[in-house]
Amino acid sequence: MKDVVVLVGTGSIGQATARRVGAGKHVVLGDLKLEAAQAAAEIFDGAGFEVSTIAVDISSHESILKLVEHAQQFGSVKNLICAAGVSPSQAPVAAILRVDLYGTAVLLEEFGKVIADGGSGVVISSQSGHRLGALTEEQNFQLATTPTEELLDLPFIKAITDSLKAYQYSKRCNSLRVAGQATPWGKRGATINSISPGIIITPLAADELKGPRGEGYRNMLKSSPAGRAGTPDEVGDLAEFLMSSRGRFISGADFLIDGGTTASYWFGDLQYLKATH
Ligand SMILES: NC(=O)c1ccc[n+]([C@@H]2O[C@H](COP(=O)([O-])OP(=O)(O)OC[C@H]3O[C@@H](n4cnc5c(N)ncnc54)[C@H](O)[C@@H]3O)[C@@H](O)[C@H]2O)c1
């Protein structure tokens, strides 16, 4: 039996992260599209990783339970990487909430029941979660702790009609959920954190850059403090640190990695964007 790394969402950010923590372990590659997981498996296999693939839909609780069962047959789950998600240009409100908000919450809860002592997890959230103004203390509490099956029935979540808002709330919920899960994960000797990337060049970002909000994104990049988009490897490096022995005192936290874009949005040259969000 081996230590197991579970990656859900085998896009570029997920792959970059799993490669950094997967050596010598069994890497489970799960994705809604089995062919995406298989394409990733070919690359991983060719680079010396031991892998298996599974089709998983994180919007289904049952599918997540099957993923947990699949992972456990190879050993104990040492790392969870959730890099599955749909963006505002790819999906309607209900699908964004079901995958990004509810699905991530179920994944954290179910893997929080089996994560190994000394284990760690990261959820890829987004800078979009930092574009919402402050929620009330009660809303924060509800997003962090409401039982997963009741999350989508919260009145302020049910009231969302705009896909960008659905994405922003989902990503805010990811970081709050991680904070809520730090206690159960901690009781098992494990840490759980979220990473909120800015625009990272991947197929998902390419859709956004070409989508209805594309021009805005391109201008935002030009005027941001870093003046460029990020790369999946930069996100992977941060995730590697959080999941390494050096990150053991870090749990329940969210890390922005956006080249200063959020800071500029609230306080700098990108304040003009507030009118459009
Ligand atoms: N690329 C960016 O600029 C950027 C910025 C901030 C946050 N993110 C977040 O990073 C994560 C990874 O995105 P990426 O850029 O690598 O995109 P990607 O599209 O390459 O990867 C996302 C993967 O998630 C899978 N997926 C979608 N719905 C699923 C479901 N219901 N169950 C299981 N898998 C599902 C897709 O099939 C895809 O392979 C997403 O959560 C995204 O919101 C991306």
C-alpha cells in the first residue's frame, strides 16, 4: 500500500500541483471528462508517476463517495487537490453553484473523514472570491458550516441570478469552507487550505479571455501590478509549500496569488473595475 494523492480536475493547475507532490505515491487522476484524466495519465505515466484514472462528477455526492473508495484501495490518502471547476463563461448559475460551491464542500467533507495523519489538502479557489464586498458574520458562518446538503438552499445563495456572482460566491465559499474544515481535518492531524489565483493561462482562462468579458480581462492584466498573467507552475509551487513539511502550521487559510490584481482592484489602478462587477 502506498500514500495516495487525489487530484480532482486534471487541468493545467491541477496537473502542476499533483506533479509536485506525487513522486513515489499513487496519484489518482479524477475528472468529469474521463478522456481529460486519461490524457493527464499519459503525461504522468511518461514522467514516472504511478497513476490511476476515474470519471468523477463533484456535483454528485455519490460520485465523490466512489472516488474516496477508489482512492483507498491504493493506500491512505495523504493529499487532496481540488482543481475542478467551471467558470462564469462556461456554465449557467445553477451549474456553477452545484460544481464550484456544493461539489467542493462535499469533497472537503468526505476526504476530511479519511485523510491520513500528516496529510494535507488544497482547494483551488479564485481571486473572484475576493471581489465581493464583506459578507455579514452570519453569512460567513453559514457558508463555512451549513451542512452540505442544505448549502444551496441558503436564501442569499438561492437569490443569485448572475453567473459572475455565482462564481464569486462559490469561490468565497471555498475559502470559508476550508476554514470550517480546518477543525475536523486538524483532529486527524491534517491541514487544509485554499489558493486564490488570479488569471492563470490555461484552457479555462483562454475561454474567459475570448469570452464576453475578455477585453476587460486583457486590460486588467496590462494594468495589474505584475503586468501579466500567472502560470500553473507558480500556483503549483505555492501549493507544494502548503502541502510540504514546512507548511504544517498553516491550516484553514486562503492565499491570493494574483500578481497584485486584487490589491489594485480595491486600492490602485484597477479601481475602475468596481463599476463593472
Ligand atoms: N485558469 C485561471 O485563470 C483560474 C483562475 C482562478 C481560479 N481558477 C480555478 O482553478 C481551477 C482549475 O481550473 P483550470 O484553469 O486548470 O481549468 P481547466 O478547465 O483546465 O480544469 C478544470 C477541470 O475541472 C473539470 N471539471 C469541471 N466540472 C467538473 C465536475 N463537476 N467534476 C469533476 N471535474 C470537473 C474539467 O473537466 C476540467 O478538466 C478551477 O476551479 C478554476 O475556477 C482558474
